[in-house]
Amino acid sequence: MKKRYLAPFVMSALFFAACGGGDKKAETTDKTTHENSAVDNSMVSPGADKPASKGEQLMAQSDCKTCHKEEIKVIGPALKDIAGKYPNTPENVDKLSDKIIKGGSGNWGEVAMLPHPNISKDDAKEMVQYILSIGK
Ligand code: HEC
């Protein structure tokens, strides 16, 4: 009987383990599904036929989409709202890529973004470039 209650716990433990250290594994799986599934792609960005930029691909391979969608606020702000708030300047790209790596709250509300210590500064900048290009 006890096992029934153990399963969700084990699964969430795995989830957090994947977030902390094993991002790379999740990336490979994600990428495969992404490339093979037109349906998945059209759900993320309706009607977008253009090839995904590097930043968009990096975001698809990470956990960003759990909390951010392009058009609507989920747990984090909508990507197009972030694009609307920050002009694409080197200072903003630098500040926002640090925020992705370190996490934190305060600019949009009380809810904090998880830190992403495994993401390199360069990759974080690619993601910010993609986010800030949305709707422009
Ligand atoms: C656990 C949910 C969660 C995940 C996962 C997440 N975010 Fe966020 N993100 C948030 C929240 C909440 C905020 C608002 C933080 C604030 O109020 O300052 C935010 C804010 C941001 C901002 C704006 C920061 C600011 O200071 O205005 C950027 C850019 C961003 N996220 C990018 C990303 C990227 C890229 C990823 C994937 C690597 C990601 N987020 C993953 C929840 C998340």
C-alpha cells in the first residue's frame, strides 16, 4: 500500500534532479520530440513557420516553457510582455541573462524565477535576444 504514495514523491524527486543537474538529458529528448512533431511546434507559437532562432531552441530545450508562454502569463510573465518592458540594449541583455542564471523576483511580482546555474551566460544571452525580439 505504501508504494502508492511513494510514486508521486519519486517522480517529483526525479523532476528536481533533472532540473538541478541533468538538464542535458532532458534537452536531447525534448529536441527529438520538438523536431518530429509539427503539432507541438504549432502549439507553442501558432502560425510560426520561421526557423527557430538559437535562443528559441535553447529555451525549448530548457524548462522555460513551464513558466513562460509567448502570449500569456503563466507562472512567469508572458515573453511578449518582457519584450515590451525592456528595450534591446546591451545593459538589459546583460541584466536579464544574469537573472535567468541566478533567478529571483521583484520585477513582476512576488513569484520568483528558479535559478538556472547550468545555463552559460552566452546561452542565457541568446535566450534574452530571442525574448526581446518577440513582437518587434
Ligand atoms: C519556475 C518558473 C520559471 C521558470 C522555469 C523560468 N522562469 Fe523566467 N520568470 C519566472 C518568474 C516568476 C519571473 C518574474 C520574476 C520577477 O518578478 O522579477 C520570471 C522572469 C523572467 C524574465 C524577466 C526578468 C526580469 O527581471 O524582468 C526573463 C527574461 C525570464 N524569466 C526568462 C526565462 C528563461 C529564459 C527561462 C528558461 C531558462 C525561464 N525564465 C524559466 C518564472 C520562471
